[in-house]
Amino acid sequence: MERLLQEGRTDEAILSLKEYIASCNPPSDKAFYLLGNAYRKKGDWQGAINNYLEAMEINPDGPAGNAYRMANEILDFYNKDMYNQ
């Protein structure tokens, strides 16, 4: 799944990750983190944030926390910039 993302096959990665998450017990924070990254690459910020939050709920110390904070910083920057147009 990581390879699909690295190769730019984002839609395939999303499908694979969703299938994996549906079959995974217990849930995998890494899968949610990767799914968040895939959505971010597609420009779906809400999908990215939702999946980062899922990953953080499972593993608060995982990489999703940093990704979540960065996504919010990017969105804050873009939203503030829109007021200056």
C-alpha cells in the first residue's frame, strides 16, 4: 500500500487501505495514517484529517499527530490568505 502511494497510484492505495482497514482487527493506526496521506495527496483535507484522527485515537504517539498538526497549519494558512484577496 505504501508502494502504491509512492508510485502515485493514490486511488488504488485508497481502495486497498479501505479494504485492509475493514478486515483488520484490531484496527491499524498505520493504515489510517497512510489513508490520511492518500487523501491529502488528492487534496481531500477533510478525509485526511478524519483518518489522522482515527490513527491518533489508536496510537496517540504515532506519526499521525504530526501529520494532523501540519494539515491544520496548512489549512489555517490558506484560510487566512483568502481574506487578503
